[in-house]
Amino acid sequence: MQQSLQNKAANESSNLKLKANSTTASKSKDGWYVALFLGPSLLLLGIFVFYPMLKTFYLSMFLTNNVGKATTFVGFSNYLSLLKNPAYLSSLGATLIYVLAVSALTVIIGLLLAVAANQQLKGIKIFRTLFSSTMGVSVSVAAIFWLFVFNPSVGVLSQLSTALHLPVINWLTDPTFAMIAIIISTVWMNLGFTFLILFGALQAVPTSLYEAADIAGVSKTTQLFKITIPMISPTMFFVLIVTLIEAFKSFGLIDMMTAGGPNNATNLLVYRIYQDAFLNGNFAQASTESIILTVIIAIFTLIQFKLLGKRVNY
Amino acid sequence: MPMAIELQDITKVYDDGDQPVLSHVNMSVNDGEFFVIVGPSGCGKSTLLRMIAGLISISSGKLFINGTQANDLPPKDRKLSMVFQSYALFPFMNVYDNVAFGLKARKMSEKEVKDRVDHALDMVNLTKFAKRKPRALSGGQRQRVALARAIASDAKVCLMDEPLSNLDAQLRARMRLELRDLQKKLGLTVIYVTHDQVEAMTMADRVMVLHDHKVQQLDTPINIYKNPKNEFVAQFFGTPQINLLSANFSNREFKINNSFSLPVRRQFDDGQYTIGIRPNEFNVEVTQKGSNARTREVSYLGDKTVATAEILDGGQIVRLVLNNQVDIAEDNLIKITGAKQFYVFDSKTGEVLFNEREANLNATITAE
Amino acid sequence: MQMTNDRVAPVSAGSRRLKKVGKYLLLIILMFIVVSPFLLGFWTSFLPTAAISKGALWGKLSFDNYVAAVTTTPILRYLFNSLVISLFTMIAQLLFCSMSAYAFVFLRFKYRKFLFYVFLATMMLPFEAEVIPNFMTVRDMGLLDHFAVMIVPFMTTAFGTFMLRQSFMQMPKELKEASDIEGLNHWQFYYKVTLPYAKISMVTLGAYSFLSSWNQYLWPMLTTFSDNFRPVQDGLRQLQSQETFNNWGMIQASAAIVVLPTLIVLFIGQHYFKA
């Protein structure tokens, strides 16, 4: 999906000329059509995107009561106290670790799958289909699959450890391993989409480059690092940013697998917003956290836009 | 003859630009006429056509269609059809539906739609292909579908925007004839935009030459070829291109260089001029004696020979078209003895000053 | 690591075969990494729970868990709810996104550029950060615990608008001109020409919006409280967290029931798109 979006963005500049010319003589009647065509979307975005954003910002400047009504104006002090709150800072730190690990692993393993699937072998299509299969898995299903894998009593991993006389790891109850467990689960969920996009990029690399390298006697490994990766690096970077943004917004897996625990080790930003707002009733603090999350995501989205813009010239 | 379309002082300025794309265009198209607007890309010819169609608004001037002012008429009320270079076929509709598209949009009865579409497809020999999608057709067939759409609309005026430019050369030549045939059969008034001077010459009743956002000349093809109003028009028509040589006038002759000058009977002010000689209007002899030029590239095209030659002493290059009696090869010395006809242009404005038509004019050869 | 060229000089047949085996081995290992959670889940969904709780991965295979899931849990109702919600969300998104995209491509109006940037800006604002006021809004509208609460806020997206805009801009301008000459107004041109022309992008956006709606988790968790409206993601959450917690066989069967339709659609879709 994003792939096709990129390609379309690349064509955008050439089509801008078109618009300048397509002014029809019947210009005056467009007003009604603008209201008809644009009205519904503008209204919906106004109610469910812009208003809540402003409202969230507004709430972040106040103290709130337990039903979320603003009571006392406090300016930016919610932000200051949040940034001094060790629990929030550790949450932020955990999120950063999670996001970096997830996006790095997703891109590396996704690339490995894509390169492996980009060979001419009998039955390769079956592998390609299976590699993309996690795209069809929703959050709760993934959570159930992995809860079973990590389960301390019936889980496969602990049985494997027992069989091999290794110490049994308490995957979901040990702070470090719980984080590792949700990282593994998230990466697994991301693989299908990442594989498809990177595989598409690999297929777009002209075969003549490899033929020229073969003639020059360049080894396959060198070809991978000197041809394949440089050629698809814009797509890799794009996937990286998309994964990064999605990882910042992770909620479902955490809710089902660890509920933010143990000891808040996996209490990532969105989960904390949910807890503060809907479990603790601290709407002002949750709003402040929301604004910080928005700023982080906006920065990465801007990078993504820049990237899309660059591809126009690419 | 009744006038189908008349333009008075039509000017187009885009909102975001201050330079007019077209300025002060005056023209009138007669009923049943094949009228060609020709010019290089960017001259504003497509803009002009779209103003006639009503797709682009007119900045100033008046447009009359069948005698009534039509500046603000919406396109559908102008009673004209249009054929596009890219055919503008709807890829998701089959041939029949593409042709029926406009008729259905005008809420015509089912039976009349069917009659008209069948007739139109018959006219362009596409009846067999009615159920095909455009992508299953060749370029020429697609263009025929576009023509059928215009025919079916029953509009007496048809606007064509480079309709043959996307076809290969052979097909283009055939379609030129077919198109002209069809136009006569149906009694259509056609306004035809092209950048191809051959199309203009072969198809038009009258030609309007656009360049630099202005009308350069409006006349029959033969008159335009014979009496170009300026350097641009002279260069635009005719292959190979006319030779333009700079010359100095004094003593009743245009002196191109020491070995090459053309005497005239008329008097001009002394000074710099541009002389235009069509490649086929040189008089040439193949002889060492008194030669004043040396051939460079020579290509035999069967019925004629096309060559370039360097005029000795001065080095200006001229293009020559010779009939096959003349036997020359590359690097031959030849003698240009004169020109059957030549034009004199103002070297600054490019306007034609003088069109010397007498065939007995001879170049004075001064080379030893 | 493009295809290996077998013409590469005198390599013996044996070593070539060895190389091939190595490649397949790598592919199979990777495949196992990807599909083992599936396989494990599917496999255990056929095992008796008693066996699973003892840690055994063997036992008598049967459909008992599926029967139990369908008869003792509202899993089918959850599926139905999700289907309704995703379908309506998809239709609404296709309609409203295509309409706003049409406006940005084919209509001239003041502040067109500005409004387009406004649309783009919404792509920077995560829905997750806006749940608090949105929750209050839908509560005030009286939409809580109803299908509408999961449809209305998602009836349009900037992403969909952006994507369809790109697609509409690919249309040759002559199609619009030809339609102008025939006197089509904007609405007619929109549904007679633009939508059929951009069919592939519409299908793509449709699939995308359906899947995103299907995968919603946080929002329905906050806004639905009854099995009549709860979509399948939160239904599974409910099953997993509640009384059935230790009935692993049935949980896996429920997960399988949920994931199989999307997997099938994904595989068919891939086949269709590649062909």
C-alpha cells in the first residue's frame, strides 16, 4: 500500500502542469461542489481530529477532575512535573528501547526474508506467500499465539528449556524478558508487511546491474552489499520510519500480554496514557502525555513526508 | 458562404502569468471547411482550440458560433465534438459505450443512441469491435473510436487536437486520407490542430500558422508555401527546410559572399538582408569549371537526390534537392548557377520584403 | 543474491546440487521462524485442553475445541460485529475519501492548497493521543456501545484522500475535457468516470480500510461493553482474560476462527494481484 503511494508521489510533479490547464469555463458553479465533495470529510476531521487535538492541548494546561473537566489553569507545569516524574521517564526510556529494537529487527529480518525469497527456485512462490502471512494476523490473535509460546507452564519455550536441561525463563514475569517477549511478538507481526514492501523493492532493481557484476566477477555477497542494499536503501529507510511510528503507538500486544508489567517494565507511552486517563482518572496528565506523544510522532511523520518528497526527484 | 466559427481579437492570459498565451487572434471558419491551425509546440494552438470548445475561458475578444456570441456558453451547448491526441477513451468502457457516452449523457432515447452508435461505428469500420475494450485495440483503431464518438454526436463542427500524432508514420499517412474523406462525406466543419506541416499542407482547405502567441499567416496551403509572409512561415513549410542565407545589398545585387551573388531589378536600401531559397529551386551543374560549391552529404531517395553543399569561400552550407538527372557524389565540386525563385526577408523583423518569382534569374558566379 | 547463474563455468553437478539444498534449507528455516506460531496455534487448537495443560503436544486430534468455541462463546457474534463495522467503515471511507480527493484534483477554490496541507497535517496526529476528548465526544453523542461508535470517527482519513488524490491526478486531462464537452457536471464525472477509472486504487484503499478497521483494538475496548457490539479483537481479549483463561485448546480454536478468513483473503488477494 505505502509502496504504491510512493510511486504515485513520484509522478506527482509531472502532473502538476496538468492542473494549471484544466480550468473549465464553468468556474462559478464550483462553490456548491466544494461544499458537497469536501464538506463531509472536513466536518469529520474537524470533530474527530482537530477538535480533540486542541482539546487535548487545552486539558494539558489544566488540572482536571475525575470526569475530565478542566478545573485550574496551570500552564506548562503538567509538562514540567511529567518530565521530572521518574515513572514517566522510565516509561519513555522503555518505549525508546522497544521502538529502536523493534524497527531495527523488523527491517533486518524483513530484508533477510526478502533477499531469500528473491531467488529463482522451484516452489519459491509458496515461500513468498508464507513470508507475507503475518500481514493477515491481527493484534489479539498474535497475542494469543505468543502468549502460548511464552507461557511458563504449557509454553513451548519452557518445555524446550526443560528438555535441554536449561534454566526455565519466566518470560512474561521477568522485567527484562517481558520486554524481549513483546519485542519478539511485535517484530513477528510486522514481518509480513515489511517483507512485501522490501521484496517489491528488490524486484524493481534492474537485473542488468547483477549481470554486469557477474561479468566483472563480483561475488554474490559483495553484490548484496554494493548493489542490492544501496539500490533499495530509500525503501528500507521508508519502512524503518513507518515501523518506528507504528511502534510508538503500540498498545494491543502490551495490553494482552503484559498489561504494562511486570513492575511497569513494558508500560509504554500509549498504555500509560490509557492507564492514566481511564484507570486512574488523571485526564490532565494523560493529555500532557498525549501531546508529548503527538510531538514525537509528528517529527517522524515529517521525516517521512520529506522522504516521499525526495522520491519525486529520485 | 455561412460562417461556422468566427474569432474576433481573441486573447488569452492565464491568471498566474502576465504574458498572453495568445494575442489578437482573428479568424473565421466556413461551413464545411477543413481548417488547420499549425505551429510548433507551445505556440498556443491547443489553447486556442480549447477556447473554441469552451474548456478554457476567453480573456478578451469575441467568439461566434453559427452567428451567435458564444464566449460564455458551456461546452455542451456549443454543438461541437472534439477528438483528442490521446483519444480520451474511457478504459473501463467498451467501444460501444465509449461512442454512446456523450449521447447517453444528453439523455437520448435508447433506440436513437443505438442507431447513431451503429452508424458511427459503421462509418469507421469498427462494427466488429463494438464489444472490445480500448486496450484490446491498436492505436489506429482507438483513434477511429474517437472519431466515431465525434460522428455519433451529430455536431456539425468537429475540433481535432493533433489526432494523428500518436500513430506511426505509415498509419498516419493513411489516416490523413481517411479523415479527409470522412469530413467530406459527412459535410463536417473541422478545426484541426497540428504541429506537422505535412498534415497542414495535405489536408487543409485553409491553414492558420501560429507562432510566438501570434497569428503569422492565414491562407490556403499553396499560397502559404508560395508566398510565406515571413522567415518563420517560410522555414516551417517544406522539407528539407528553406535555405536562409545572409546577404548584403549593394549595386542592385544581393551579395552572399565573394563567389555568390544574386542580381535583382528592384532597388533596396543598402545593408543586411536574409535571402531564402528553397532547396529544390537552385540551378545546379556538376562541373569543375567555375565551380563555386562542394558537396558534403549526398543521399539518393530514388526519385530525387538530397544533398548539402558548402559554398566555397565563406563556408555557408546550403541544402539542395536535385532531380535524378544530376549525378553527384560526396565531395564533388558543383556549380550553382542560380535560383528559380527566392525570397528577401528583413534581417531584423523577418518579414518578407520581396518575392522574386521570375524563373530566369541567374546567379552571378564570380569565382575563378 | 539474485538468481545464481548456472552458466558460471565448470562447477560440478554435485556442488551445484549442494548449493541448491543449502538455499532450500535457509528458506525452510526462515519459513519456520515465520509460521511456527501459526502452526503451534493451529495444532493445539485440535488437541484436548487437558493434554495441553499437562504440557503435552500430542493427543487425540478433534474439532471439539472449535465446537466448544462456537457454542459456548460469542465468537461468531464477534466476527459478525467486526464484519459489519469494517464493511461500513470501508464503504464510508471509499465514499468520503474519494469525494475529498476529487475536490482537491478537479475543483478550483480558494485555499485549496491550504486545505490540502490541513488534510496532510492530520496524518501527523496519532489517534491514540486523542482518545480522551474523542471518548467524551462520542459519549455526549450517545454513541457508546453501538456499531456507530466504531464507524463514525473513521469514516474519512487523510491517508485515503491523499492516496486517491495521487491516483486521480494520473487521469489524462482529456477525459475531463471530453466529459465537459458532453456536458457532464462534476457529480456525474465523479461517479461515471473518476471512480471506475481509479478502480484499482479504490480496491486497494478498500482492503486497507477494511483491515485497519478489523484490527482496531484500543478504541472499541474503550467504547463497547456488550457482546452485541464488541468486535472480534476485543472479543478475543475478553475470552483470553476471562473464565476461559486456562482452556487453551478453545482459545486457540477461537484465534484460528478469527485469523483464517483474513489469511485466506490475503492469499487470494496476493494471487489475484500478482496475476
